Amino acid sequence: MKIFIMAFLAIGLCFTPNFLIAQTINGTISGKVADANGRPVEGATVSLMRLKDSVTVKYKLTLKDGSFNIGINSAGTFCIKVTSIGLMPYQSGGITVDAQHLLISLNQITMQTSAQILKEVIVTSRKAFLEQKIDRTVVNVDALISNAGTTALDVLEKSPGVAIDQAGQISFHGKSGVAIYIDDKPTYLSGSDLENYLRSMPSSTLSQIELMTNPPAKYDAAGTAGIINIKTKKTKVKGFNLGLSLGLRQSRYTATNNSMDFNYRKDKINVFGTFAYTFSNGFNDVDINRNYFYNAGQPSGAFSQNSYIRTTSSGYNAKLGMDLYASENTTIGVLLNGIIRSPDQLNNSKGQLSDAAGRPDSSIISKNKELGQFKNGSVNLNYRHTFKKDGPEITTNLDYLAFATDNNQTFLNQSYATTGSGSMDQLNGRLPTAIHIYSAKADYSQPLAGGLKLEAGVKSSFTNTDNQANYFDIVNGNAITDDDKTNHFLYKEAINAGYINLNKDFKRLNIQAGLRVENTDSRGHQLGNAQKADSAFKRNYTGLFPTFYLLYKLDTLGDHQLKMTYGRRIERPYYQDLNPFISPLDKYTLYIGNPYLRPSYSGDFELGYIYKDRISVTMTYTNIHDRSTETIEIRNGYYYDRPGNIGNTQLYDLNADASFDPAKWFRLELSGDVWQLRQASDFYTGTLNNHSTSFSGQAVLQFKLNKGWTLQTDGKYQSKQTDAQFTLAARGRLNIAVAKTLSPRTTLKLSISDLLNTNINQGAINNLYQTNASFRTLKDSRAALLTLSMRFGNTVKDQRKHNQTGAGEESDRVKN
């Protein structure tokens, strides 16, 4: 812990000179803006720019009387630029601010009416890649050109602090157990279904990624590593508006990502929707090596396997919604979502068994095929009523979600001995799953006296899952039920929750405190067969989850801020992980559920420093009890992959993010993490005891060139890291991209991802009984992406956002 405290203080001292300078200069520039008739101009944008390079330092909006007041904390020569729709832009001459000129009052600024008839307005801005807020870091997706033509999963992997391992598991600042939301609503997916769903979601439909290590009490308490909220784009137009994005991806194979969104608003009715089609087409080239030993340590044999896995998937995503503005204070809405995805996978592999001397003993050739289908449909009814302007507000949501999956598997294995003799076996499987989720939620907010704001809410959700695994051995063309693997598992769960949150904003201090209570009642029933008896379990538990935020401005302008946060969270087991059935992944690798999984609890404490909303340094301590993670056990040469609880995990993290504009045409974004992971737990091979330190760094360089050209390069590096039984080797990637603005409404983008082909997953599996194991997975991460984006329609204000429904955190626990 001491090393992190010393590092944090050292970084803080680096900013001390800036802080001292800010205290010596405390100036303001004030004035008023009027039109040609002398009437005040309200809502005009007043930008303070450095005279030498025209870089905007700050901006303000004029008040009702046309006045503005901009604070300045550093000496220099500046100019003022004022813009307003329908009026000619105004720019002042040089204004010097120093110790002798602190309070500067400008003469009234008069803006002339534009002579050009304004038929439509297209507002464009140059957003930073990262934005810092009191309780989250915001990633602006379109700020990274190389995001064009990719998927939501690719965008996540490029986000600071986010990593995705060889199994598609998402971790955040070195911690697994992150909850994935879309538009403030849990995805209701996990495991391979979550990975494939995010791959079927084009990046062109996304606007922002919100990274929350310590979410407020209004969010469900699930997610020991926090919440990642993916915000989709919202059209804000009157009349009819249409947007198109066409993307082509070329690697070893060809894939495509395409989307369309529309919006029609007239009078009190607003209809909106999106439609996306994706076709993914890729491969995994996987090498696995296992070396076996006797008790004394001498080699007893080895197994090596190469698998070439071809994956294709076509998917359709659709959203359709309508809002009725019943009155100025009341809105009623309905939102429909649907997903259809058909993933296919063909796995051709060859395995070699060797004896203790390294001589070939036998081999196995496998041809495994899986044809899948995934369907999801959801309905949301929402109601919002504001009792009076800036007064109490109530929001209610009713949700119903249904998931249906059906995977048909064929495992065909041919075994050969060194003598030339051989045998063949075939196993067929069908795995249908049905999940139904019902949710009701109500939120209330009200400003109180003295600047205090109250928020409170209640929520109830009910989940019903039906999982089947039907396996058949094919013998002489006849299907014989394999009762050892065949299973039927039923699971029901009810969660009831309530929360209260208070916020108080002082002049330089903001305090927010919340408390959430959640009760969980769960019941599982495994139906028996000829070999297995019925079994069942019941659990009921209640938890309290407090949150606390403090943000203090060290100076009156808020250029230097300190923040402190604390939160407690829970991670409930995935639904299918509680199912004790056996599912083969290949001839020698089997997956087993664990009905004895316990929920994980975490406590997270953060201390951070923010400079001018451009530089942030945060130190975090997290303690996770009974963390659930993947474990590997070997029995008689077979690998059994199952979820298990790791007794105690502690993580110390030091994170820094920075954004710079050295010139008007050049932007630099930097992000870095150093974390230390400590784990201690009883394990089947003895004690699992890990102490590891890892580093992750990211940089984005963007150059705005003439004639609508933009050039960008970005890269990310992840050092070697150890977590539970897995040690992952270092990896990184370099991306380059170029964009050309063909017109205000049309943009063409070309990017090459993983230019050096270094984003390779490889590593070792530790704590195996008398076994060493390693793996290497090569994917088609190096690819060229071409994207054409077009937009039609006019932009207006005051469009309601459709990003809050009441469905709970249960979504993050659907797994196949």
C-alpha cells in the first residue's frame, strides 16, 4: 500500500506549481451581448481562446440579460468569440490578463443579423476521447476514428482500463465481475452470449461508453468491478430524420457491419428506431500444450492440440419506440427491442498424446460443429411526470424480457494408436434454454430546502429459467441417451430492492450519500434421470450497499479538485453456472456448473485528483470476498472447467488519464493503470496464493488536417498479468486511421486495426495437479475497415432520451 501512497503523492507534487500559479492569478472577463436592435441575446456561446493558437480555454452561455462572466486563473493574451444561431459571429481583439489586469469589463457586444437565410443548422464539435465526471469516466466513441466499422466489443477493448481475455471475459482495472449495461439497462447477458451480442452491435450505433468503478445507489448493486454503460445514439430532430452507416471489414475473411436509425416527430408524438445487420466472419487458431508428471516430478506424458475454429454469425438488431407528450409535465413511452442471431462454429482439431519419453502414443482428430440460434425480445412501458418546474418528479418502468437459445452440437472424434488401429465415436447434443424476466421499478426525486436533493426508489424483479441439455451417443447409427451429461435444470429468483440518495452542492464542496438494500430469494431444481436423482436448493439473503461521494474544489474556478468515493457491491452467480450438469467443449475438456457458488461482495475506496477536467489521477483499493471466477481441475487426464469462489482478493490500483491540445490541429490523449493483485484461497491442489503487479497503457494521437482530412493513430499495451489460475502474457496493438469529410453530412473512414498483429492471447494455467499447461490463441485482429456514414435531417433541441428502463441487473447473469 505504501508504494501506491508514495506514487500518488509524487504525482500530486508534479501539479503543485500549477496550483500555486492558479492562486496568484484570479481574473475575470465580463460583458453583455445584444442584437442589432439592442435586445439581450440569451444562450449565445462565448468562447475564451488563446490568441497565439486559437485554442479554446473555456466557454460560457449568456444569461437572460445577455451577460457573461468567465474566470481566468493563468496570465496570458486571449480573445473572445461569440456565436449564436441567426447572428453573425463576433471576435474581439487581444485581451491581456496579468497581475495588473485582473477584472476586465468589455463594452457591449453587438451582433448583426446574418444576411444568409438559415435553412438548416448542422452543429459539429471536436469532442475529447475522455471526459471526467464525479462518478464516472466518459469515452466518446466517435472521437476515435479507428472505432469506425468495428463492433461494441472492439470499442470496449479500446476503452481505458478495460481488457478482454481469450475466453471473452471482460475485466475493468484488473477486476472481473463488471456489469455491462446498454442505455442504463443491464444487458441480461453474460459469457459467450454477451460476447457475441456485443460483436453483433455496430459501433456506428454507439455514442458514449460510461466507465463507473463505483456507481451511485440508484443503480443495481450487482458488479463487484463496477458498471460499464454503453450509450447508443439518439436522434434529436423534428419531422423525419434518417442516418445510414455502411461498414466493410477485410481480414483473412470478409465481414460487414451496417446500421440505420430514424426519427419522426410531429406535435405530441415522437417515433424512433434503429435497425442493424452484421455478418461476422473469422477464425481462432488455438494451440494447447499439457505436460504431465509423477509425484516425484518426473515426466509421465504430454498432450498437444491444435484447433482451427471457423466462426460465422449473421445477426439482426432492431429497436422501435414511441413517446406521447401528453402534457408539458407528463410523458408516456413504449420501447420494443429484438435480437436474432445465428452463430455457426466448425472446429477442426488434431491432438497428439506422448509417453514419458516424448514418443507418440496415440492421436485424435476431431471435427466438432455447433449450430446456434439466439433470440431476445423485450417490451418496456415507461411513465414520467414532473409535478412542477424544478420540482418533484416520478418515473416508473415496467419491463418484460424473453430469451431463447437453441444450440445443436456434433462431436465427431477419430482416435488412432501408433500401431495404426483406430476407433471413432460421435456425440450429439441439443441445448435449448428459455429465460423470462419481469421487472417493475419506480424512482422519485425532489429538491429540498438549502440546496439538498433527495432521490429514492423501489424495484422488484422475477426471473424464471429453463435449461436443458440433451446428449446422445451415436452407436451404429442409433442415438442412445447419455444420462451422465443429459440434464434439465429449473431456476427461479426474486430480487426486491429499495434505495435512498441525498446530494448537497455547496459552493466548493459536493457531497452525495446513498444506501441501497436488496433481498434475494433463489430456488434451483435439477430434474433427475435414470442415473441421477432429483436435487434442489433454496437461498435467501439480504444485503446493505452504501455509497458515498465527495468532490472538493481547491480553488474558486474549480481547476483543481479532489474526489473521494466509497461503495459496496455484490456479484450474484450467473444462472447457468448454478446448474451442475456436464457439457463437453471437446474430447478432453468438459464444463461443469456449481450449485454451491456463493455471491461475491466487494468494498471499493477511491481517492482522486482532477486538474481542469483534463488530467485525473486516482488511487483505488478494492477488497473482494468470495470472488467467483473460472477454475480448472484435472481428473484422469480430462480438464474440468468450472466456476468457483476464490476466498479473498485485494487490488491496489493507480490510474492516470490526461488530455492535451498542444495545437489547434493536434490532440493527445493518454491513459495508464498500474495495479497489484493479491489473492489467497484454499484450492484443490493446496493454497492458491498470488501476488502480481501489472501495467496497462494507452495513447491516442489525432491530427486535424486541411480540406476535411483527419489522421489518427492509437495504441494499447498490456503487461503480463496473473489472476487466479491464469497467467496471461504481455500483448499490445497499434491502430491507424484516416477520415475524410466529404460534406457536412457524409464522412468516409478507413482504418487498419492491430497493424503489427501483436494482439495475441497466450499464457499458462497454474495450480494444476501434476500438470503444466499453456495456450496460444491467434485471431483475425489485424483487419482493414472501410466505413461510409450519411445523415439526413435537421438537428433540434429538447428531445427526450430513451435510455432508462426498469429491468434489473439480472440481465448480466444470462450465460450459455
